[in-house]
Amino acid sequence: MIHTYVEQTDTKFRIQLGNFCNLYPTYIDELNVLPAKMVRLNKGNAVVQVIFPQQEKLATFGTGFTSYKNLLRWGNNGEVLTAFPTMPTYPETLPVLCEANIESLFKEILQDCVDNGMTEATAKILGVFAEDVTVLLGEGTPNFSLKMAGGGHPLLHCTIKGYDGFEIWKDTGTGFIRFDVSTSPNYMDLTPLPPAGTDVIWRYKIIYRYQNLQIGNWSPIIPIAIKGV
């Protein structure tokens, strides 16, 4: 019997669910899921395809808006602000609302597909086949970079690849402590900056995460100079 999986991160889950729902009609005779279940899943998929990207836009907007606020309050003297940030808006046409916990329904349907004889080839095409990738992922070292973003806050970047995200550890002068987890390639540290005249060095290192656990190798430690405001 084959094994299936559901993606952990929101972005990958949205893509996986959309791929499954779009391709299911081609394999309907093989998978033979109850039509009523697929109606429910398709309703859920339609809402996911709207809400998930909207949440991503709002998260990005929130980070940018905070940087804009910081620039307004503490930016360089004489610097002129750009246009006001524009709030993300919903699409003009919205789908019918669906039931909650669409992931649980998706898992139930995947199990139905397995019970009905879904082949490995079909599962791979549908993007739900659970390959043994743990060993390969365990060899990975984060492709970690760091730069200063708007408002004087550090912006971390790491390619996610097949991982669920990365764990951030930070040293402000007293040793490394676990700081946060990011499921997005970009992460801005919005910790309040030190007061004016107090310039400091913050150091970061990260490690990948997979299925809620650390995996792979630690990145190199990267320091960055933080200017007080």
C-alpha cells in the first residue's frame, strides 16, 4: 500500500490541494471518491485559493507597513517618504464559503483514494505521494543571507526548497537563543532597535525544519551592525 502526505506550509498546501482538485476528474474512475465528498473539497479549495494568498499579501503588507512607520518616525533627516502603503483587497468575485478544517477532509479523501487502489504513479501526478525524502533533507545546509531592510531592521533570507521552513537563533551579546520560526523565505526581525548612540552587533544562525523538527546542518553565523535610533 502506498503512503500519501499533506504539505505542512500554507503555500505548499494551497498548491497541492489545487493540483489535486484540478487533476482529480482525469482519474475519477481509479480513485472513485464519493461525489459528495469531492463537492465539499472543491468548495474548500476555492476558498483556500482566495484566503491563503490574501493572508500572504497581508503579512507582507504588515511587514512593509511597519517599516514605513519606522521610517516615518526614525528615518534619515531630509528623506522624503514615498506614497502611502496600499492595502490588499479581495478579488471582486468570491467563492461560496465552505466548512472549516479542510485539511482533515483532504486527508480523509486521500485515504479513500488509497483504499480504492490509487497507484504510485497516480499519487505522484497528483502530488500526494510520500517519498522517503528525510535522509536527503537531513543533509541540507540553509542558503542563508542577511541584509538591512527599511527602518533599520535586519531582513533574513533562506531558500525553503523541500523544507517546511527554518528556525532562527539570535545572539545580542549574551549567547544564542531560539528566536523564531519562519515558513517564508524572507523574515524581518522587528525587535525594537537600541536607542540613538547605542550601536550594537546582532548575530544570527538558522537551521531547517521539517515536520516540526530541526533537520540538516546549521548555517554559518552571520553578524550585522544595528544602528541605534
